[in-house]
Amino acid sequence: MEYKNILLIKMSSLGDILHTLPFAAALRQRFPKAKITWLVHPQFAGFVPDPPVIDEIIYFDKVKFNKMNLLAKLAYFLEMRRLLHSKKFDLVIDMQGLFKSAVLAAISGCSDRIGYCEMREGSGLISKAVCGRHSKDHVIERYLDVARYLGASAEQIVFPLPDLSKETVSVQEKLQKNELQGEYIVVVPGARWKTKEWPAEHYASLIKMIIADGCSVVLAGGPDDTA
């Protein structure tokens, strides 16, 4: 089927957004004339590709949503429902596969809904789980199986990125300010879940070895990682 107006739901987190980029490229390759919209949390939207890969971005503000009372949350979902219905999508692809993304897929007004093989928290009851030959492989390949299901070749893994020229200039200015020259390795010690955190002393040991090997190290993270 030749879809013309597609909604891609992948709201978080950073690593998951990056893993979805090859799927977005394959989706565009398969539907070159379709309008493709990406539903994402605002804090992760910076890595959503520019046109012609993704035409439009819709935001679901999780930070704002989590601070709301029950009535406000219901009102927010009703607002999202009106917005999604107004777009008249003919295909919804839930690549999050969780309860919240399932709710958004359900209220989109689109009856043609699919997702990747690992649909959790009841999302498989809302969107059809697509399981291909890579269902036991890396998540990028699992996502690409959905593109293959839609008719894309997805032979190569491509990472389309937005225009990051401003960010590049900002990074260069920070490096010059700190008189850092030559090659460097970026270390991101923070994680959203405690179960994904590596002990700080392990990072310290690794960084000492990297520096001893003649390479500089740049630490990156958010305000919560400062300590």
C-alpha cells in the first residue's frame, strides 16, 4: 500500500532515538512522496532529521505532563487527540512499544497501526507487532524489519542527522576556551536508570588509562551528572 501521511512515534530516550534514525531513512526511501511526522519528547527532538527525511515534528512534553494532576493529564490527552485527528494520518508506526505510545497511537484516529516485534505494556493490543527475521538481532535491525515489512529494501544502515552546524561551532569554541587540541574522547558517565550506571570509580580508572595513552577526555552530561 502507498501511504501518503505517516506518523512515527518514538518519544525517547536519546539512544533509542539514534537507533531509530536508520528506520526513518528506510521509511523515506520507501515512501519518497509521503508526509512523515515524528512524535517525540522535546528534549530529544534535536536529533530528529530535517526534511526531506522528516517533514514535521509533534511534541509530547513528558516533563510538563508528569507535573500535571489527573484532570490536567486527561485534558492534555484530549488536546493531543484533537491535534492527531486533524493530521488525518493513514499509517501510525509505534516504535516505542509502551503504554503511553500505545495510547497516542490509539487516539490518533488512524486504524492502520503497526509496531516492531517487542511491543510491551499492552501496546501490542493497539498496534500490530511486526516480527521479521532479525527479531533476535540488534534493535536497529528489528526496527528495519518494520521498514522491510512495508516494502523498503533497507540493505544499508544509514544515520540521517539534522543540521548540527551551530552545535559544531559551539563545541569548537568550548574546546578552544579550554585549550584542548588534537584528538579527544567524549565520556558520558550519566544514565537515566540506576541499573545502567557504571560506577564512577570505574570511569575514573578508564579515563586515566586513556589519558596515559596520549588522548584527551571530555566529560559530557546534564546538570544531574555534575557531582
